Amino acid sequence: MQSVKKTATLNIPAAKVWDAIKDFDSIERFHPMVKSSPLIGSQKQGVGAQRHCNFYDGSKVTERITSWQEGRGYSIEVSEITLMPVKEMHGRLRVDPVSNGQSEMSFELLFTPKYGPVGWLMAQVMMKPMMRGILNKVVTGLEDHITTGNIVGENGVLIPA
């Protein structure tokens, strides 16, 4: 399994970061590639909550929360992936307090590429760099959303809420 991780120190209290990431059906408020993220069913949080992520480029994924630590983070299983050639994908989001006004945010993606050795090479050369770029944009979007109150639209453009 391949792994890509982004960790950043934010000048935002951990409680505010948690408030933004725990709202499972609103990732489009800070993810610059997600157009919408409607829930599947009525469960908004916790293990078993599910959503569809519809991307601006027309690709889609389905995500289900597999572990939940209130105030700290959660893990997801990603399925129905039209975004890239992967057999399986998981994600982890975590926020830890650093001080009263700072927190450490981490996003990690774990995935198994399709196509055996060719897929492994594609992961090293194309997929991992692309995913690192996406994670960087998501962290920037999260910080922008929390500090301005605006919605982060396509390509990171801020939209008044």
C-alpha cells in the first residue's frame, strides 16, 4: 500500500479545525476540487456515516467513516473511485492542539494502485506527486475557509458564504 501525508501547523485552535472537518457532508466548503458532498443516509458523523464526493472535473468517490475519535479525527474508506486507477483507498484526518491558538492538522491517503508493477511505477511517478499537491490545496483551503468564513470554490477561489 502506498501512502501520502500532509502535516501542517495552523494558526487556528484545534477546536475550530475540528468543527470544520467533522461536518462530513460539507467538505466542499474547504476542498477546492469537491463540488458537492451529499450524505448517503441521514448519519452526519461517526462510524458508518457515508457521503458521495462529486468533483468539479466530473469524477466521483464514495466515502465511509471507519473510525472516529471525537474532537481529534477520523478514518475513511474510499470506494467507487472514478478519480484514478486504484484498487483501494483509505484516508485519515487528524487535528491535535499545539497551543491555545495553534493546531497540527494531518491528512493521509493510503492506496493500492491497479496494474501491478506498472501501477506501482505510476504511483511513484504520477499519483503520489498529484496527491501531495491535492493535500496541500486541501490544507490551504481548510485554513482559508476557517479564517475568512468564505467557501473555497473551484481552484481555491474564495466565495462569500
